[in-house]
Amino acid sequence: MQHSIAITPNYISGQPANGQTRHLDIISPVDGQHLSKVGLSSQQDLDKAVTAAKKAFPDWSQRTLKQRVQVFYNFRQLLIDNLEILGRMIHLENGKTIGEAKAEVMKGIELTEFACSLPQFINDEIQIVSQGIECRTTHVPIGVVASITPFNFPAMVPLWTIPNALALGNCMILKPSEKTPMTALKIAELLTEAGLPDGVFNVINGDKEIVEAICDHPDIAAVSFVGSTTVAKIVYKRATSHLKRCMAMGGAKNHLIVLPDASLAMAENIVASMAGCAGQRCMAASAMVAVGNTDKMIQRICEEAKKWEAGDNLGSVISIAAKKRIEGYITEAEKMGAEILVDGRNTIPKGKENGAYVGVTIIDKVTPAMKIAQEEVFGPVLVIMRTNDVDEAIRIENASNYGNAASVFTQNGSLANYIMDRVSAGMVGVNVGVPVPREPFSFGGWNESRFGVNDITGKSSISFWTKIKKRTTKWNAEDWKDWMS
């Protein structure tokens, strides 16, 4: 693929749309090369996209569900055909390894397959409730909707929302991260190639200003958001203050509770769960609570951590600023008495001196009161807190403001169930460091990891992207029998 294009445009009504007066440089965190510029859209740009979506909505929403999903059968094949191109694009603008980038697209294909299966999940409910009286419910699209997505999964997170929302009959405005807009443009082009009518899907690039405009726009009926908890709260409050539906996914501090009987072979999984995608995922296992004598496991984790080489099987973080922020957390923890077992600071891969890399870092003797134990670091950093008591380990997990994921590593089924029942997280696992549900099961956390109702993927998302219409019909006056008819 071409490494650099002059400007990554918006995409409105099936066509690229330039014209923005403010721009940001898109710099690859892999090696510091300039990839493109992205325009920062105005209210007027958003109005054009919303107008296009409103124009497309009557025809698109009146098509049958089976007609609409045909586009996504085509789109699925185009994702497969463009796997290498998308993987390379994500690698360049996000920094993850090409293998991780392609795996992200593969997850997007699975999400698209779920959208193709929606006709099997959604059926009208019909019942004869009294003599001659029929009641029926139908799922109806809610109109023009918006999806605001982050930099860490330029393809997968947009595909959490695009296939389901559109297959269910809505028209969408996607606002991707201004750090990774190139993948979003490619997705838009593939949807058009798949046969999606002009205006059903539009891309608006921008920063805080356009996010606020989306939350305020009177013709946008619903907003989904994925990003930090700080911004998720702002988006949720602002969107709902304008009487919109809003589902805002925030950050996380996911805990692994490791018991003394945990299989040492699981050390590889533990490290992968914290270092995969350079730790830049809301399901990263960033806090380990070691219960009892787990020294052998910790030693094995350190051995596994040293197998991850920055610039090879460990990708970059998103920017030099992110690198400095992550390394600041590590240094602060060290000053507070934590022990650095594996130190990833000052990592500079040969030939990629201008990249943004943090090596895998393992920190022991962390206390729950430390900042690094409480806040989302968003880097390949695992902190270890120690206790001799299972219930104390659960209390440490429950004290977190977040609630995306928690896992327990043990061979004891009874203890595993005891812990899973008591941790305060929406997604839990046993000997699985990243317990992301697979379709049709839905993705969504608790507490300050999610604001609003419903989950963002799977069957739960249907309720967010549709509204229920109840129809009651009676044709024959002679069918009257009692008060119900």
C-alpha cells in the first residue's frame, strides 16, 4: 500500500469530502514517518453528513432485514480480500504488529458475520391475546446514529457498531480517532464497494469540537462512544442531556487473580494478555493479584516477558507522548517502593529510533494505594500486588472504579467459581487473560467501564440500535367476547 497520502478526507454520501481548513499530521508510531494529514471538521461538515444520512434513511430503513444484510455478506468477503492491505494500514497508523493488526480485522469479520445472522436472531413476536385480537412487536431502526471510536483498534471497534447498526436499518456517522483515520476511510470505501447506498454510512474526522457537535446535533438519535472513562462520562452526560440514547464505553484496570496452584504453563498467556497490542486495549490484564506462594509463577512470567522484543513481536504505543506518560507511571511506582523486575523504559529498537516503544515491564511489590495500581496505564505494564487471602484479593479487585474484566488462574473449579461470582466485572474468565466474549455473546463492562444500558456487540446491541413498535389488530366486530376483545 502507499505509505503516504496528502490528506485523509471525510467520506460523505459515497464520496471523499475535503475542504477542512484545520489539519493534523498523522505520524506513524512505528518509525516516526509522516503518513498523511487529516482535516478537522466543522459543524458545517457534520451537517452535510447528517443531511446525507437523513436523505438515505427512508429507503434504507424500509428495506427488509434480509435485503440489508446482503450488503454485509459482500462486505465480509471484501474484508477477507483486503486483509493484507488493512493489516499493513493498521500497523502503520496504530503501531501494533502486522499479525495483531490482521487478527483485529479477523475479529471484524466475525462481527460482520454476526450482522449477517441477524435475520435468524430477530423475529416478530406474535400472539392472539384474545378472541380476534392479535398483538405483534417489531424492531424498528431509530434513525441517524453516530459512533465515536478510539485509536487502539482502528478496524475492530468501528466494526463493533457499523454492521449491526446499519443492518438494523439505521444510517451512521462514524467519527474515528484523529490518530487513526486512514483505516476508517478504507472501511467506508469497502462498504460502498459492497453495495451500501450512498449516505447510509459517512465518516467525519475531527477532534473535541466535532465530538461535542455530534452530542449536540438535533438530528442524531443515538451515540456510541469508546475511549477513556474521563471522556466517556462527558460524552454520556452531554449526549443524554440532549435526550439522545448513549452507550459510552470507558477505560479499565483488569485484574488477574493468580492462585498458588495455577499452571506455570499459563505464564505465557498472562504475559500475552498484558503485552498484546502493546497493552493498548481496554481488556489488557494490567494488574495481577498474587495469592500465597506464587514466586515460581512470577519468575516464569518474567522469563516470558523477556521474549517480547520491541519492534518485532511487540508493537509500538501510539505516540511519543504516550511513551513518556507510561514511563512516568513506572518511574513513580519505583520511587514509591515498587520493585521493577523487568524494565521496559528507554526501549529503542534498532532501525526504528523515531518510533514510540515501551518494552514489556513487570513491577512487583505494588500496593493498592499506588497510582499505577489504580489508573489505566495503557501500555505493556503488569503490576503485581500480593496477598495471602482469596477474599482480600477479591476486595482489591472490587475496590477498582472500573469493571471491564477479571480473570482467575487456578486448577480449582470451586475456587474459580467462588471468585467469578464475587468480582465486580462484566466479563470474567478462568485461565483466560483476556475474557472477550465471542459472538453472539456481547461485549460490555460494569462500573466506570460502561455508561448507559446494553452492551456494544452481540445480541444485547439489538436493543440499543432499535426501538420496539407494538401493533394490535382486530378485524371482526363479531369476535367480541369479553373486555379484552
